[in-house]
Amino acid sequence: MRKEFNFRAGGAAGDGIASMGEILTKICSRNGLHVSSYNTYQSLIRGGHVWYSVRGAVNKVLSPGDRIDILIAIDELTVETHKNLMNPGGVIIHDGSKCKIENLPEGVTAVSIPAAEIAKSLGNPRVINTVALGAAMYFYDIPLESIMEILTDQFGYKSQEIVDINHQAAKAGYDYVKEKNFAKISNEVKLNPNIKHPVMTGSQAQGLGCIAGGLKFYSAYPMTPATPILHFLAAHAEEYDVLVKQAEDELSVINMAIGASNVGVRAACATSGGGFALMTEAVGLASMVEAGLVIFTVQRGGPSTGLPTKTEQGDLNQMLGASQGDFPRFIIAYSDVEDGFYATIEALNLADKYQVPIIMASDLAFAEHLESVKPFNFEDVKIDRSENFETKWESDSKYLRFKLTDSGISPRVIPGTPNAFYISGSDEHDEDSSNISDVVAGLPHAIEMRKKQMHKRMGKMESALKDLPAPTLEGPEDAEVTLVGWGATKDSILEARQMVEEAGITTNQLHIKYILPFHGHEVGAILRKVKHPIMVEGNYTAQMARYIRAETGFEIVDKYLQFDGEPMYPRLIVDRVKEILGRQ
């Protein structure tokens, strides 16, 4: 008997599929279920095939479902595309006047409801989706009151008339299938309306982390899939005193953020792969002037425009190679939605402490999927502006903005502070910020200062490596297989491990979060001890596996690489593990 709900709704862009998915997600989360939802859409505003998957269960859900119990099909393409993913006993809800269904898998039932006719009789043909949602409630034995409450929330901002007609539509769909006495889907899921789980996307978690972490300036140029962070912060900017600026291009975006950081403001900006390509020279500028800022880069399918509404982990090499020359910067990859909140706060603190650009890597799947989370602990959030951040300069000694220190971190003041004049430029400089690149370059004292400044700046990486936690092996040390991943593949790998272990294969997991600086010694030591490592990542060339080899000398031979733009479903990882082990 099933222990989870697996919904999917499909149709064309503009058919209200996203609204259906959001409603189904809320039904689960407000009835005591953990949930993971994924919206698959095209770059067209209208037209093209789109679908929304919702998976709910009493226990934590680690990934969107790739199997379906109830499919709401607005058109025939939805049926043909998804029917082979139906679980036995599953139901396809459709309108027989719009969809002709043939050759269904064994055990799958097609339920035709006159949704268009019902919607027309109610005076609004657009509520056919709500009619289908009402029918779906019957098959999962979900009380009709659950959807009524959420429809009120969903459409209440429009008018009471819209709310009422949607209530009528849901009830009509529910009553229609109830009167026909269709068999319900058997499952062990117990709903509990007294338990409600917060639900949010990775982008929303990042936005909350920015606000909780004391962000005061944010700049961006709209680019999928980084734009939701901009939307979130813009919506809350006035309430939390954050200046949000939509600039004319990505060059302006990052340079504005650098400027804000340089005058003492906590600053961040965001983009995706193509936009980050434009930002890269300024990443080096931020490091040279020692301006700490956070750069969110949300990966999508490349190269060029590529797959703008699909996910990928294809930009690691770009992040590692951003700008020219050697300079300190951090690269941190988000692991899950909750990490979107806490790691963002951590990044803001690190940017202030080490005075370097912090590149926060995520991807479309992380940024846009909805997931139930534990309530965040705002009371324990600490805003650490660093002991090296001075509000005034009272020392008798001359202020040295780029003072040589053992940690590589120099004292920092806000420009205009009395007795603390300095120049903030892109050229190499002396301790007091004097330019050494124009008229004294090559002279003995300038040569020595260049060496010392390079050692100082790069010393931040050595200091940070001691502060940041090294990755550890999760699971039994003597496991047969070690799955290695990075970024938002963490939960998919964890669920894949659970599925593999049901087949009698023991596993553990090594997950990389801190990419630069990199704990090469610790990672190498772990990999040399495990029995059979398998790399799991979302790109064609195994970029993380190559990076690990470069940093540790250890080559991970076997891999599961996904680059089709779709979510990394655990079942696909399981199939590859079995293939590698010869146990299919």
C-alpha cells in the first residue's frame, strides 16, 4: 500500500498548471505532510507543454516524484507524455471532450469528467482546472474542506465572486466522481490538519537569509532562474530597509554591489551563467580592493542561451576560472532549501570577515522547487561584521588599508573616516593603498611589495580553510558504494541510497559544500579509504570529479552524469549504480 501522494498536472503554458501545483502543494503541507514540488515549464509565456509534480508524505520528502498516482491532463499531450510513469492503480483525470486516451498501462484508469461543461455552466470556462482538482480530492480521500480553504487564500485577493465560483467548481468535480462511485486510491497516508509545514523555494530561503543576515543592498538584472531572488527582496525591501536595484546589465549589477560593499554596506547580487560571464572581470576587482560581497549564481542549461528554464550543474569551471590572475574568493554550493537560509547568512558573515567575493552556487532545481522546511531559527542568527571592521580610526599610527597581516585580513573602515584616507583602485598597491603599478613597477621595493600583497591576499584562503568545516563521510564506513556529490544533488543522492539499500547494497555519501577553498587533504584521505566511489553530478564533463582529481590526485572512475535539464530523480541514480555493479 502506498505511503505517499504523487500528483501531476499537465497542459499548455497559460492553462493554470502552476496554480494547480501550488494548490496541491498547500493541501499537503497544511494537512501534516512534508512535500516536494517541481514546476516544469517552457520559456514561452503561452503554449508549449508544461507540468507540475507534487509529492507528499508523512516523513521528509527528499525529491519531487518521478512516478504518478493521479494525473490531471488538460490535453492529450499530457496523457501521451506521462502515462507510462503512472503507478499501478493510478488515475488519469481528463475531459473526454478534449482528450482521447488509448493504450494505457495495465492497472491505470482513465476517468473522464465533463470539466469544460461544468465550468461553462458555472459561467467561467477558466475553472476547468478547479473542477479537476475537486475530483482529485475524492480519489485520495482528502476532505473537500481542505481545498476550499486554500482556494480562498489563492483567489481571495481577486474578489469574493472568484472565490465562490472556484468553490462551486471544486465541489462539482468532487461530487461528479463521488456519484460515479469510482474506486479510490489505496494508501496509508494519514492527514493531520493540526500540523502545518512551512513551504518555500530555494530562492525564497536565500531571500530570507539575506534579510536575516543584515543585507542592505541588492542588485540584479532579470535572468532566469536567478530572478525570483530579486522578486522576493523587492517585495520586502521597504519593510526591512534593503535597497534593491534592478540595473541595466550584469556589469552594472556587480560593480554597484562592489561599490556598496566598499562603503561599508552588506551587499549581494545575483545572476545565472551568461550573466556571470559578464561579471567575471569585476570578481577580480572585488578581490583586489578587498570588498566582501555575495554573488548568487543560479545554474541553468548551457552553453549560451541553452536551456533557460532547465537545470544543470555546468558552471563549476566558470566559477573556478572567474576573472584573471590568482586571487582569493570563496565558492560555496547550497545543499538544500534549508541551507539556502543558513548558508546565505554564513556567506554574508564570511564576506565581511575575509573581505573577499563569495560565490554562492545553486541551480534552477534548487531555486524554483517548493519544499517543506523546519521553521528557521531567527533567534540564533548572528551578524558578524568582523573585528577588523572599524567604525572610526583613533590610532596614532597611519591607517594602512592593505596592511600586511598573518591572517591576510587588513583593518577596514568606511571611506571618509577621519584620519583614515585611502585609495580603492584596481591596481596593485602598497600597504597604504598607494599605486605601485604605474611608475614604480619593476623597482626593487615594488617587486617585494607585490610579493607581500599576493601572500597577504592568498593567506585569507589558508585562514579560511581552518575555519570552514571539512566534508565527512555520511553512512557506514565499510559500505560497498560511496556516492560523491555537490550542491543540490544531496537529497536526491540520500534518497537513492535508501532505495539502493533496499536492494541489499550498502552505501555511504561524501558531499562537497565548500568548493573554494577546498579541503583537498581530507577529501583525498576519505576517497582513498572507501571501496567503490561513484561521482554523481549534473553536467557532461564531470567537472567536480575533475576538480577533485586536480586537488587530490584521486580519480573517481565511475560516474552518473546528467545533463538533460531535468531534475535528478533518485531512481536514475539507482539504475546507474546497479548498472555499474552489474546488478540490474
